[in-house]
Amino acid sequence: MSGAVTTAPNAGAQRIARAFAESGKRAALMPYLMGGFPDLAGSRAIGEAGADNGADVVELGVPFSDPLADGPVIQQAGAAALAAGATLDAVLGVAEALAARLPVVLMTYANLVLARGPEAFAASAAQAGASGLIVPDLPLEEAPPVLAACDAAGLALVPLVAPTTPDERLARIGAQARGFVYTVSLTGTTGERAALASAFADVVARARARTSVPVALGFGIATPEQAAQAAAAGADGVIVGSRLVRAAAEAAAGEGGSGGRDPAAAVGELVAGFAAALR
């Protein structure tokens, strides 16, 4: 890949920090998209539409056969991407294209990282211009080799914390967090939820008290109103996933009143609405 290599110490974390600081919003907007869905070119177009409509950081999913943190919408998108032939290297090509516009944080699972080897995986991601990496099934105790590889490559290894994470463990996770702490707003998998705001303030406050990096809230945020509530609760970043992936799927299939609409346009319109709610 020909993208700039992110090898300077903390380079990825620094780029993410700038995106948070310069967002011009109450919280940075971080849309999620599935690499290779509805196809590789389509996922790149979706990411570019996000950048055009107010995204500050993009979370780029790498499709995997057993995505234990993902709900049905994202699982189905990942399965479709795999069936269409998406590979890790192909998704890194999407990352390379998007990284010219805004920071890209890869979201994948430990099997893919360990199969390639932490050093090789981190180097490939940095070569593609990625700024960070999220590995939901990488527990704190098993993270050191991946963290060391990411640090060496200038890639921010972003940890997740849940409402059920004990304070002592949360502090240890927060102490080694890079880029931001992905704060899960609920127990369960990704997916749209109708009512969440009452829990936002507590989970954000607990995470913020135990780390020096920004706190981003995700899982279940499906409306601009919920995004605004997350910002009001003190989140530095707001991650929106399933709602956008569903819009892409419906547009590609001509469902949900989309009438065969371009998936990138459908997602871009939604991202613009979320961005407006955060300004």
C-alpha cells in the first residue's frame, strides 16, 4: 500500500486527539461502517459521504465470521461482505482511501490480529494510514503484546469499557488507553435502542474519572436526539453504527422507502443529521 506510514510514537493517538479537539461540535461524531459492504467501492463511498457530512473520525469494521460484540444488523452486513469476497487487505485499502480525509479506527476481532501476528497486523494498519484499532474481544490481561505492537507502529489501541466494568478494572484499562476509551452505553451487543439517555451520565462519568484520554460513547445510539443526549452527558465522542449500516442495507435493497437509493447518499444524509444535533 502506498499510504503514509504512521510510525511516529503516538501518531495515531495525536491525529485522533486533533479530530476531537477540532470537531466544532459538543462531541466528535464517529460513524461506523462495515468494510466491504455493500461492496468495497460502496463502503469507501459511504465513508467519504460521512466525511462530507460532518464525521470527525470513522470506525471501519473488518468483517469477521464470529462477531460476538455485534448485533444482527452489523452481523448481516459482515456476512454479506465476506460472501462478496472482502478480505482484511481489501478493507485496509478502504482505510487507506478514507485516511486521506479523516482519522480511521479499525474495528476487528482478536483472531484476525493474532492470525497475522500483532506486529505485522499493526504495521499493515499503519501502512494503510489507520490511526487506531478496536478489538472488542481482547481482554485487558491479553492486551500487552497487541498494545506494544500498536505503540511501535504509532497506532492507538482503543479499549472498551462496559457499565458492568468494576471501578478498579476500569482504572487499569483507562491507564493504558490510547486515542479514546470506547464506553459501551449498555449491556449487550450493538444495535438500535429506544431509550438510553438515563444511563449515559453515569457510564461517561465513571470512565472519565479513570482515564486521561477522551471518552466516546457507543452501542445503541440510533437518533440525533440520543447523540445530543450523549454529548449533554459529557461524552467527548459519539459512535453511531447500526442505524447507519441499516440505512445502507435498506438503500442497497430498495427497502425502507429508499426506492433503490444510493447507500452512500442515504448514510450521508443521516450523518448530516447527527452532526447537526451535535453542533
